[in-house]
Amino acid sequence: MEAFRLDPLKNIEVVLELVSKQYHATSPMFPECLGKGKTEQVALEQLSKSIVDYISASLGDLFGSVI
């Protein structure tokens, strides 16, 4: 059986900018989330983690209020 790995950035618009020698990755779909890094890849990984954390927290808040 092959493991399935979800890529949170696969279908999400991402904006990459170089700011003061550091890459910033943002998404209009998740304006609260930001990824920063010395390389584009690191910034994208940080943005991905930020989006996953944001969604997890939002779901926790939603389900916590229902229970």
C-alpha cells in the first residue's frame, strides 16, 4: 500500500516575494498565514505548515463549540 501525502499548496494561489534578503510566501486564500525563509522552498514549507496549523485550529474551535 502506498502512503498518501497531502500537499496543502497544490491548488492554492501563492505569492512569493523577496523582502530584505528573505523570501515571504503568502496566499490570498489564507491572509492570516505567512511563510518566511532564506530560500523559496523554505518559505513555501513554512507557509504550508502555517496553513495546516490555521485549518487545524479552526476545526478545533468549530468542533469544540459543538461538543
